[in-house]
Amino acid sequence: MITNISIVVTTFNSEKSIRYTLNSLQKFREVIIYDTGSTDSTLEIIRQYPNTNLVQGYFSNFGETKNRAISYASNSWVLVLDHDEYLNCDLVSEIANLELDSNIGYAIKRDNYILGKKMRWGGVGNDWLVRIFNRDRYRFVNLPVHEYVEIDKKNIRKLQNSFSHIAVTDVSQILEKIARYSKMAPKKRYPLSLILLKSLFAFLKSYIFQLGFLEGWRGLLIAVSNFNGRFYRYIRSKHDRDDSKDSH
């Protein structure tokens, strides 16, 4: 039993993936689940696991919510996961034998699965994230989206084994994420011509420069979603600005 690291998982309507997550965490004594208002069977599933501690709270933004969630851990050391991520057996063994240093944040490679396939190209195949850290020393940057642990690069150590991310199981999830993130992302206002150029570059970066074409239609799907995500994010900012002008 791993007793010196608390797992912290944020959930919301996670019934399709949370069992994978919790099954991979049974060797940890404490698993904090911070749920932000699930209305499906997520809470019922969580209560079936004896090492879980369910906290029901609210969602503000990704960075702030994760910082709030880790405050419920009884250990100073935390390992933070999303509801659609799970640890692999070799990684659990590696974590159990870690000699923790409070100055260090431990980065783990995330294997992203898109519609059942592990992705290697297109910008989602080399995903390293600091997920194990001492919460008394480090915190998440308070960002609406794309939050990360604020830590100097020289204090980051990479682990050998990876964890898995069930990123997309249905194409509709991509559309939902684009809509949600475009609302939450910081407002940046550009002329339409520049919005189109930035969106096109996002597509080309993923599909050509990051070799997304090697992933077949999945690579094209990711590249198109990157185009759409960039376009809707900036066009929403432009629309909000124009509406503000019209109201005056």
C-alpha cells in the first residue's frame, strides 16, 4: 500500500471512464475525488472503492479547481489525475519506489488514445506533464484552461513509465471540448485575416510539421480540431468585442 502520496482526481459526469481510473489506484491508501456536480452514476461508482474520499465541490476554472482539490489531501505529496486517465502497473511500481525530494516535481509521459488508438504524432504523442509534486511547495497556475504546475524546469525529473489518457472515445467529445474551451480561454482579439492565418497554422503544425498525417484519418481529425479550436476561440473574442461596441 502506498501511503505517502495522495491521489487527487477531478470528476464530472465521468461514469464512462472513472472505473479505469479507480481500478488503477487500488494500491494507494488515499484517493481524493473532487466532484463538481455529477448527475450520472459517477458518485455511485466512486463509493464502491474503499480507498476513495469523495468531496463534492464546484468548478471555477481548471487551475483554481485543481488547487482547491489538492487542499483536501492528507499528504503533502500528491499525484493529480483527470477522470479519464489511469496509471499503468509499471508506473505504480516505479512510484512506490520513488525517493521523493520536495524540491522536485515529477513529470510523467501521457499516452493519449484517440478513438481506441495510441497516438504518436500530430502533437499529442510526446506529452510530458508534472503530476507528482509537494503541494506545500508547488501549485497549479491559476489558468482557465491548459493549467500546469508552476515549477522551474531544472527542478523537473522525468519518470521512466507512462500513464494513459482516454482522450477521445466519440467524435462529439471533440466538438464539446472546442465549445467549452473557446468560452473559457483568455480573450485575444485579432482581425479576421489573422484569425484565419493562425487557425491554418494550427492545422499545418499538427498535420504536417508534427507528422499528424502518419496517423491516417485520426491525425487529420486532430489537425482539423486544432484549426476549429483556434478559429472559434478567436472568433468568439471578436464577436464579444463587437457586441460590446454595439451595446454602447
